[in-house]
Amino acid sequence: METGKSKGGADGRSRALIVAALVVFGLVALELFLRGSEARREPVAGPHGIVGYRGPEFAPTRDERGVRVLVVGDEVAYGSTLPEEHTWPRQLEGLFARDGMASRVEVLNAAEQHADLERVLEQARGPLLELQPTWLVVCVGSTDAVAALAAPDHERRAPLALLRRLESGSAAHAPLELPRQVLGDLARKASFDFGVRLAQLIEAARGKYARVLVVLAPREFPDGEPERAQAEQRGVIPVGQASAELQRALHEEARRVAQATGVRLLDASDELRSTSGAFDADGRLSARGALLLARRVHEDLRRARI
């Protein structure tokens, strides 16, 4: 009888150990799954820690005899709907190569999808300016306008999911409308914040001996005719018109900051208008628009004796 009890006890301990092992294994598997899910939500870093980088590999240090143009900004520069070789920073590098400067001028596209100026400033204080750019080309404004509209209390940053929805084609199915007075108040606050961050970015670039070119390149947020007509009847402003007006307010602030700090500023609004074919049906920069913008930036940098 004692032998039977010992055997039964041993079997019970074995089962308990197996159950415990399975529980531990399950917890470890759950932890790994959650970590993997969290990692998938995080932006993927490109070369040398640059988030959102598009383009070929490059050396961490600049050739002392060459010129490194570092483009930072939002969707307009990142060009998620375009092949990498058709984005305007890559076409800009091609224009310099056509000038016989392929071995001298290097263009890095460090723009990030959905990045506003606060995000660009954060990256600049991290890895970006350690890449020793000769020129920092700043192309921002469209995402800042959308983020300001998306914030319900007009104070906090918009959730990324809402920001993406507003920037996607589905925005037409969920239009945002607001009174004219609210838009005016929002434009004043957004412009102030934008100007402060732009001045800080310029100061950070100069601290690394980089010259700065601010590019005003609007993005379209088209409204449908029914949405515009219905909004006018109710005395409110639909999302596309509101985004365009906010972008113009931010551009005016950028002009003031550029004048006060003495940096170069390029306004590409005339080239990037709806009648020029610069935008696709969803309002994003087209391949033609990217080429038009690349040409303007190329001309301006050549005038600056790059």
C-alpha cells in the first residue's frame, strides 16, 4: 500500500510539473506575442536610426568635399503613393546628376509619413543632424494642419489613427466641419506653435553648421461638391477647405520666421495647384507634381551656389 501511495504521489507531482510548465510556456508565448504586436505598432527605423527613411544606403559621415542635402518633412516629401525613385527628393538628386554633380551632391529623404513639425524637431534633436547635412530642406505644413483639425479640444495632438483617416480617401465619408470663428482661433494657435517649432529647428540646424531651406509645398484635401454646398448652407467649413486655410496660415507664419531668421524660403504654391496636374484624385502629390517641386528646389539651391 505504501508503494501505491508513493507511485500515486509521484504521478501527481509529474502532472503538476507538466501543468506548471504549460502555464509558464503559455505566459512566455503571450509575452512574446504582445512584444511583437507592440513592435509592429512602432515606426521602423531606417539607416542610422532614421524613422521613415526612403532611399539607398548611405555613409554615416558626409564626404568633406561633397554636399549632403537632408530633406525632412511630412507626406509631401515622403511620397507614400509614389515609387521611391519618383519622390521629389530622389528626382532632385537626379537633377544634380544631370548637372554633372552626381559625385558631389547627395540627397537623403528623411521625411516621415504623418510627421508634423513637432515630430521633425524631435528627430532633428536625435539622429538626423548627426548626419552632418550641408543643407536641411524643410517641407512641412500639411500634416500640421490636419493634426490641428483632428484635435477635439484644439489643444492636444491628434491620435495617429484619426490623422490617418483624415489623410486617406475615407475622409470624404466622414467630413469634419467647423464654424468660421473656430477655424480662425485654431489658425492663430496652430500658427504660433508652428512658428516656435520652426525657429527651434532652424536654431538646431545652425548649431550643426547646416544651412536651411524652408519649402512651402501645399497638399490638397479635396471636398466633394455636395459636402461644400451643404456646409455653406449651414454656415460651416468642410475639412478640405479648412485644411487649405490652415495650411495658408502656417505658410504665412513660416514666411515670418524665415524673414526673421534669414533662412531661404521657397513657395511652390503656384506650381502645385490643382490645374497643374500636381495632385492625384485623392489630393496627394502626383509624379508630375513631384517633378515640378524637384525642379523648383533644384533651381533655388543652384542659386544659393550649392
